[in-house]
Amino acid sequence: MNTFQKLEIWFVTGSQDLYGEETLKKVAEHSQHIVTAINETKALPITIVYKPTVKSPEEIYAVCRDANSTANCAGIISWMHTFSPAKMWINGLKALQKPMLHLHTQFNRDIPWSSIDMDFMNLNQSAHGDREFGFIMSRMRINRKVVVGHWQDEEVLERINVWMRAAGAWHDMQGAKFVRFGDNMRYVAVTDGDKVEAEMKFGFSVNTHGIGDLVAVINAIDDATIAAYVKEYEAEYNLVPALLEGGAQRQSLIETARIEAGMTKFLEDGNYKGFTDTFEDLHGMAQLPGLPSQRLMAKGYGFAGEGDWKTAALVRAMKVMGQGLAGGNSFMEDYTYHFQPNNSKVLGSHMLEICSSIAKDKPSCEIHPLGIGGKADPVRLVFNVAAGAALNASLIDMGNRFRLLINEVIAVEAEEALPKLPVARVLWQPLPDMKQACASWIYAGGAHHTGYSQNLTAEHLQDFADIAGIEFININATSTTQSIRNELRWNEVYYQLNKS
């Protein structure tokens, strides 16, 4: 999965004609040098493309219009090398539909104490040029990310890196299609929502196909394709004896391969980026697609169970943001608690579908009964998840807005073996502590389904939420239940007053 390879971020420098040809030539040289040098560091996931200095309302509007119409442009980095009167930017910013990062920097890192003169001051005016530009975006209520510091600073590059990943995920979401095999789990509230509003807000569409449409594709898969999938299973996982060739339940592995091949073909033919299914609607399928869902997630598809299309879309976005980083992203569910005093933990899992990208070791491919759904025993990958910093994220439809809620957590090793729990699983300690984190999550209306990430930070998700223009709540080490409740109250007032 490499959706960033074909994308580009435009670097747009603002100035004005007042400074004259010599100064504007220097502005262009400096901007080109910055772009080339940053690209050469290989520190960023998306290539930056230099654009000529904009000096008039017409040039500004043109570059914003061109960014909108250029399919592989994922966003704009803006910088005011000199002063650029901000009224020139109004029409361009009104038209711009791509994410923006405002880089508040300057070409030179240090003041040249012994040689600085008014020519130098005239050229290097970012300190107040960027303030003028910042005002007009604040005045126009434009969402953007502001990064401050010298462009060679590693911390500055990391802030740009994070935003680029969010912008790339947003680009990937525009026009994305997600399919629901069957409907939402009956009577469940939080996994449902307004699909029309979601398409208007996020740019992705969600539509349902009856399970019979998928079954028809599954049943048409040829034996050679099935055999190729089985060989992959044998090479990539530790198969239990019952699933090996000649094993008592070998046919179940073959049926799993048929299901995965059919699902893959359906998703590829329909150009889908994610999917949901539900154990309540499996008509015509031999088993719930546990292993296929795990493997499709590992390939980059978004997934969530029980018709939860919002989480499927979120998992896809998190996978796009995290590509190339150590660790993985997966569908997750808070399942059960360990309420030992001073050592409380959450056991996260799902019936079957946890992505192997977050596995600590080589997964075991097993088959066990599933006491729900009324189908044959499903094949699944069983593994533990590595310890370390992580987060859970939930996308919630609050009726008058979407809320992206996260809880930063610390994954820990299991203190004892879990020999009778035949699912992928992870233990974590939520921050700031079990009681405050869980209470805050419940006050915020967080879902039981989440996207679990080992390689993303709160900043990635906040940048994504800012680009989408949705509410963002972060439960972390410094949070208290009261602080989160206050934030929720303030936000409720804000969104009531800003219904447009």
C-alpha cells in the first residue's frame, strides 16, 4: 500500500510587486532552495512541488484554482517570504478546497549580526508577512495547520510530516466507496448514522449490497485461485494441525480461501476502499469471514463489524496515514475489563476481525466454534499485540456534527497466558487512568468499536479532524473527567452557534 507515491504538495510563496525584480528573484531562489533541500532529506512522505511566487490577486486565485483541479495535489504549504497584503488572498482562499499548512519560517536561521542592513530586512519579512496572512485566514475562519520554526529544524519537518499524512488520508477519502454487506446490526445505535451527511462532510459514499451479491462472486471463484490463497496461508501463518493438508478441518480452510478470493474480487471490481459485514446476515456463506477480513485489513482496506461504516472509513484513513511507519492500525473493540486496584486494564479484541498488522509475532491460523451467527466454525488468526504507546479512535455521529474522539493508551504484555481465548487480543491501560478514561469516553458518547493505532499520534488525528472541519476530543495523560466534560459542554455551545 503506497497511496502517497503519486501525490504532491504544492509550495506557494506569497509576496507582492512592490519589492522589485531583484528582491522577487531572491524570493523565488530561496523558495526553490527550500523545496529542493526538504525533498532531499527524504523526511516527508509526499513530494513537495515548487510553485512560482504569487504577487497579485489574479495569481493567487489561479494557483488555488489549479490546486483544486489537479487530481494528485493533496494540499498546499504557504509561506510569506516578504509582506503579502492579505486582501489579495481573499478570493483565492474562498475558492481553495485543498488542505493548507501555513509554514511560519524564514530562509535564514540566524540574524547575520555584523552584516544585517535594510536590504536584508526588506527581503526577509516573514515575521510580519506571515502575521498578515494569518489574520486573513482567521478572519475568514479557514481551517489550517500552522507550523513555526526554521525549515531545516527536524521538529518542524516532523510537524509537516504529520500534516502531510493527514492531508494524504483526506485526499484518499474524497470519492472513496465503502460497501456494506448486509445492514447495520439490529437495534444498535452508535454504529449507525447519517450516510448523506457523511458524504457531504467527508467525501466518501456508503452503499449496501445484499449478501447474495457477494455470494454469487464467491461461488464463481475457480479452484486454482483458491489453491493459491491456501498456499499463502501456509507460508505466512502457523496453521494448526486440523487445517493442514489431510487435517480434519482442511475443507474449512479451503472455504475460507474461496470467501477471501470472492471478497477481494468484489472489492477490486467495485473500486471499494473498505467494507463492513454482520453476523446477522450471512445467507449463503459457509462461515463468518474472519481470516478474510483480517487479511484484507492488512492489505489496506478499512473494515468494521456489524455494519459500522463510520469505523470502516476511519480505519482506512488511519491505514493511509500510517503507511510506511513502524506498527499497524486495526479495527478494535473494548471487550472486557481487569479491575485490579492500581493495575486496571482493558482487554481489546473482537469475535474474529483484528488486523495482523498489529501482531507481535507470527500469527497462528486456527479454527474454533463461534457461538453467534449460526454458521460453520470460522477460521481466524490468533495472536497477541505488542506492548507500547497506542491510541483508540472513534468517529461518532452526534446528530448536529461528527466527533472524532481518541484515547491515548499504553499497551501492556499479558500477565498470564490466555489458552482458551482463541482470538487476536491486546491489553492496554487507558490514560490518564482507567476510571477517568472510561468515564470520559462514555460522557463523550464514544463507540465500542474503534480504530486502534500503534503508529499514529493524537496530532495525526487532530490534523485530520481539522481538515474535515469536525470536532476533536483527546483523552490523554493530562485529562480529567471534569476537564473533558467541560470541553464537551463548551463544544456543544460552539456547534449550536455555528450550525452552518
